Amino acid sequence: MPQPALLAHDLVRVLGGRRVLDGVCLTASPGHRIGLIGENGVGKSTLLRLPAGVDEPDAGSVTRPRDLDFLDQEMPFDTDSTLAAVLDEALREAREDLAELDRFGEELARVPEDDPGHQELLHAYGTRLERARHRESWDADRRATRVLEGLGLGALAYGRKLGSLSGGQRGRLALAALLVRRPSALLLDEPTNHLDDDGAGFLEGQVRSLPGTVVAAGHDRAFLDAVSTDLIDLDPAVEGPVRYGGNYSAYLAEKHAERRRWERHYAEEQEELEELRESAGVIAHRVAPDRNRADNEKMGYGHRVGRVQNAVARRVRNATRRLAELERTQVTEPPRPLRFAAGDLARQAEGSPQPLVALRDVRVPGRLALDGLEVTASDRLLVTGGNGTGKSTLLAVLAGVLPAEGEVYRRRRLTVGLLTQDTVFERPGRTVRDTYELSLGPVRAQRVPLASLGLMRETDLDRPRPVVRGAAPTPGAGLVGGRPAPPAAARRAHEPPLPPPV
């Protein structure tokens, strides 16, 4: 049974007075896995939400397959629902397929072949059989177990309510439900956000095995490299969004070459514009009517000057015409890419050689068990590990927002910033600029403007709502860094004892 393509034509979407999408087209046929890439704010999520039917375009049209599903960055389930309820809904269509096939089979066995209704039943049976094959309905229950295990959710009790899960677990559950369903068209917004390396590898295999259309937006280069057959770059370009065939590595090579061509074209045009402006001005000055004649010009001056002035006037007109044309059609300047430029992420502590934070025999029952850890002022610590191993719990303990058993030492007057996976703004209707200033205070916000950090463009700062699901760390609430504590014997031999826990 052929699957229909996803078609979007001349999409326009205006948000907060800004055209996020302006005449964007998208064709996604079955078997194609298209990656949407670009900086935050260029419209990746918007381009997914329109074909998904979550939002309506201000102009343009969408033709979508009937069996289309969408992974949003927000969890679509009620917090009072259980894991079992989510799985039952994901498996509902597969179970309906099998039940209908049984029913059609029984009816076909009862209805003779020469009966007028036999062919109609046979056609209905074939249609449902093809749909079940496409969904792999016979394997749905086993697939559900495999998907939950692959995404690190296999140990969760089926009766557990979603409100008791972490943000990462809820995100992975939403993804699991879609993989269990196997729709004919799948739209994914940042699908690897809450996955560890094993989970991301499992997702890559699942996405590659889908027979239908997949469109995924994200910044995970490894994922895009592994699954994409095409890429659409929504970053500003001379001729708008560009579609590239191949995976991320192929795109990157072409993108770098394209950027160099754009920069070279722009530089050459600017050089020509400068030469034309200078040339037109110099020529016009030379042909000025009040220019004094040199002595050797007096004989035959009138005859010669007429011809010269006519020739020079033509040159002025030509230069002026070319200048006006080039100014009207010149290539726009390539925008400077966002580059994170925060400088020092924290003040360097002075004075005491003691660590900023030290943990000894720390336990959070069921979540974290750590024998020792010290964080000094010069450390930068990367915490790695699979989902559920306690990475977020460790950060919360270090930040002082989660109590733990054991010894916890923090230097006096130490302030720690914590950026969590789920950041909630008190008033999401505020502009980005206002949210930043109210978090830091006007003096600090003016001393370190948000635009200078390379995280957001100046044009996005006055939008009526935050454009990213994250925020500048609030005072007293990222971690500077750290290193594992040395063995106890070495610590006793070379270091003074830790102060009492606070």
C-alpha cells in the first residue's frame, strides 16, 4: 500500500511581528529521513508544528499523510496518567489491526466465494493486512518492551504515574510511544535531548528502520549523520533555505564551501561598489563646468572640451547606472554565526586553598552513592553516565538544592548556579531582554549584555516570549567544575581534614 508524501508549500508564519518562515516549501516522501538544522530561532520547531497541525500557517498549504505523529519538546500526556495507559494507547492501533484481521478471517470463512459480499470482505481484509504489515502489528508488544529497554525505561513500573517521572524520563516515554506506534510519517523535535549514548544509538537504529517519512529537527550532529538522507538548512542564505542530499558530513563540506563563496561574492561586490562610488565622484569632479583651463588648453579648447565632456558625461552616467543597479541587487552581508563567548564562567576564588565544594560518603537513596568528590576553583568537570545513574542528582547536591546523607562542605559565601533540564519562567510573557535583566539585575545585565554571550541574536531579545527552553542561571541557584577526590589515605597524608558539613 503506497504511503503518501508530506507536502508543504509556500509556508509563512509570523510570530511576535517577525516572519519566522517566509515562503518555505517542504517535500518529504516515504523512505526519506530529512534533518532540519539551523541556529535557535530560525524556525525549525515552527516548521515541524505546521505540518503536524499543532499550529496553522499564516499563508501556504500543507498536505499530510493521515497517519502522522509528532514528537514535541513538551510532554503530551496528563501527569495523572500511568505508564501502562501510555503504552496501551501506543499499542491500540496494532491490537485493532489484529482483532480486525481475526474478524475478517472469520467472516471470510462463513461467506461463500460466490457471494456478492465476498470480494468486498476480501478487499477489506487485504487493506487491513497491508496496514498491519506496515505497522508490524504482530510484533507490537515485543517491540514495546524492546523500545522501553532501549531508551532506559525498562525498570519503570507500569502503574507509575507520569507526574512522578523526571523530565528526561517523560521525554523518553513520549519518544517510546511513537516508536511503538510506527506511524507512516514521523516529525521529531530534538529527539536526542534526553538520551545517553546507548539510547541515542538505539534511536538511530529505530529511525533507520522506519519505512515511512521522518523529519527531525536538532543539533545532534552524530544523530543527523547516522540517519539523514537529506538535510534542510534554515540558517540565512543568499537564496533562502537550502536542501542538501546526504548526511550531515556531506552537508558540512558543502556548507563550508557555500559560505566561502558567499563571503567572497559579498567582498567582491563591496569592493566594486567602493570603486564605482569613487570613480563616479572623481569623473564628475573632472567634468565640473568651473574647472580652470591650463595654458596649453586655450587653443582649440572649445572644440576639444565639448568632445571630452560628452565622453566623460557618458562615463559618469554609466558608472552611476551601474552603481544604482548594484546597490539595488547587491548580496546581503553573511550574518555572523552565533558563537558562545561567555569568558570566565565563574569568578576565581581567592585566599583559602580549600576546595569550593567537597563531598564525602554522600548518599541520596535510590539515586546517588558517591564516596568522595572535590571541586576546586580551577576545575572543569564533565559528568557522564547513562540515564538514571545520578548525573542530575549530583549537580543538585553540589548546588545545594537537594539534601543528601553524608558530609557536604561548601566554602562560605559561595554562590552556585544550576541550569536544570526543565527551566520554568515565572512570567513567560516577558521579553527575553526583560527576563535576563530581572534575573541578574539591571547593573549586571548592562555590564554583560545578553547579546554579547553569543547565545541569542539582537533581533530576538525583544520577542514577547522566551525562544529557548532554558535561562540564564539565577543568582545563588552551572557548576564551576570539579575532580574526583583522591583516595582517603592520600587525602589524610597531604590535606587538612574537611570542616564539618553544612
